Amino acid sequence: MPSVDLDELDLDDCRACRRVIARSRADIVIDCSGADDVARRPELPRPDELTACEHLATAAAEEGAHTVLISSASVFEGEPGGPRIESDPPTPHSLATNALAAAERAVARANPNHTIVRSARLYGPMWNSPFDEVIARARLTDPLVVEPRTIPPPTYGPHLASVLVSLVRKPCHGIIHRVAGGTCDELDLIRTVLRVAELTYGVEAEPTAPARDGASQTITLASCRDELPAIPHWRIGLRACALERNRMVSQEYARRAPAG
């Protein structure tokens, strides 16, 4: 398969999408438009950023390529908390989540040879990292008092990318959920982040934190499908992220250091 390097591609231009996919002779086209948390922002993509998903899927279908759309647990917004599996229908409420659910449907219509992979709380070493927010909070208040509420485990982006590689070797179709393994609460997450970062700020559980009912719990993703590998435990992801972050910082420091 030849390499096609582009600084940018106007996804709103359906003809441009067709030309690029045809020229690449791609076997698989991975579209990350529907993923949340993949930049220095926590929110979902805007609806106008999702309208072009169908263009890529249509172009892929014309070339016989497999479309993979990275989507989000946010399609289950607004319903009582708890785990959601692939067969559960989306329950979007906001403009953004309705657009995301519509993008999933459009991709499925445009290319029967598709996989929709839903994940949640994606992060990487230098984008939207949980380290920055947690360390900033701990520096402001020591000890940091935290409500021990259950939250979706953060998913290290490179771990999800490794799962997607398996789709190249052995394609599967439909909807699949993949997030980091293990259960997670905010208290445990913050303590783990600080320990991995080798910081000694104090963290305590809020003693009078009220019990949360089902309607206020955060929705988590579960899976009934085993065609794709599982993602490692979220603590493993944090350690891998810290190591990669340190490596990148060291390389940058060495690059900027004066010669001699």
C-alpha cells in the first residue's frame, strides 16, 4: 500500500476524500472524528466536525476499504448511570451527542464494511493528560479532598491504537466497546497519578460525600464482544504515559540544551 502524506484534507469535500482514498489504495480507513478527549479540550467534537464522517465512509466503500469510526460513550448521555454494552441503543440528548449518534448511523449506511469502536476518556502523554489537572489541583490544596465517586477509567490513546491495529489483521464488524480495564474512582485515580508522578501531596476522601443515585452516576462502557483484544488496566496506562511523557520531555530538553 503506497504512502500518502497530507498536511490537511478538507473532509467536507467529498471528491477530495474520494481522490485521497483511491490514491492510497487503503485497506482500512480509521476516522477519529467522533472521539472525545483527544485534544486539549474535554468536550465532544462540534456537530459540524462530524458531518464529514459519511464522506470518508462513502469513499472507503467505493474502494472496498474497511471503515473504522472512533466514537464515544457520550452517545449514552442523559440516561441513568451504569454499564452500557454494544446492543444498548444510544440515548443522545444534546446537539453534540445527537450529531455523534447520527455520524455512527451515517457511517453504517455508507459502508457495510465498517466497525464503530466506542471508547472514553482518551488521553496521551502531551494532550489532555490527567497528570496536568491532578497535579495542579494538588498544588493548590494540600491535602486535596476528593469525593470518592465512581468514574470511567481513563484510556491511554496508544493502548487503543494497538487494539485498532488488530482490525488490520483480522477485521470484525459492527459496534465494539473498548476502554481501559479495571474499575476506577476519583480518589484512587488521583492517588495513582501522584504516585506515578513521584509526588507526595496528600489526598483524602471527603468524609460526608453523599451516596449517588443511579441517575447521577457516570455511564461506563462494557462489552459482550471478544473479537478485539482488551485494553490493559488503567493503572498500566498511567505508568506507560508517565514513562513516555518523561522520555519526550528529556528529548526536548536535550534538543534545546546548548552544544558543548
